[in-house]
Amino acid sequence: MDDDFAKEHGLLTEKELSDMDKRWEKQEEEGLKNTLKHFDRIHDKLFTFNNILIAGYFALSKLEKEISLSTILIPIANLMLLLFVEYRMMEKSRFESDIRKKPFADIAKWGKSIGKTNMYSLLCILSTGIVTIIFLAYLL
């Protein structure tokens, strides 16, 4: 089908299709970048909230005699999980910065690793929720 036929019948020309494909490719790249930004923002908020919980657990253990100081290990364990996920995200970015020089087998392994990192990220959200529920239970 040539461009004249496409214009005559209200269809997209080859150039228009090519331009649209380039725009979608750019939009796809932007979507991937934005996803990483959103993960970073979520993790930043989780870090901040977890630090508040650490202070809260510490204060609670000092105010309530029956609550052991060792309860502070609960949010600290969550902090370790958050740090682990941040490390994996850093490794992901490091790998991607040099991806064209990597063998295909490494790229395939990396793809599986991304899925695990996403699951760890979800685990961080859930574990922070659990740490919060435990803290609220101590308050009651």
C-alpha cells in the first residue's frame, strides 16, 4: 500500500506509522524510567516511616516497663530488608548502565532477578505494615 492510497482512504501513511512507532517507543522508555522513580519514592517513604517506628519502639520501651528494649529489633530487621532492596535496585541500575556489553545469558538471569527485586519491594511494604501493626498493638 502506498502513501497516496492510504491518504485517499483515510489510513495512516508509512511515515505516520513510523512516527507513531517512535513516539510509542519513547513513551515506553519514559514509562520504565517513571516506574523506577516510583519505586524510589515508595522506598524513601518506607525508610522515613521505618525510622519513625524505630524511635517509637525505643520510646515505648523506655515508657512501658513490660515492653523490652529488644523490641527495637523488629523495626531494625525491617530496616535491613529495606537496605537489601535498595542494594538490589542499585545493582540493577549498575547492570543496566553496561547492558550492551553483557552476554545474553547474563541478561536472562538479570530479568529473573528484576522479578525477585519487585517481590522483595512488595515484601518491604507488607513488612512495614506488620511492624506498624505490632507497634500499635503495643500502644493499646
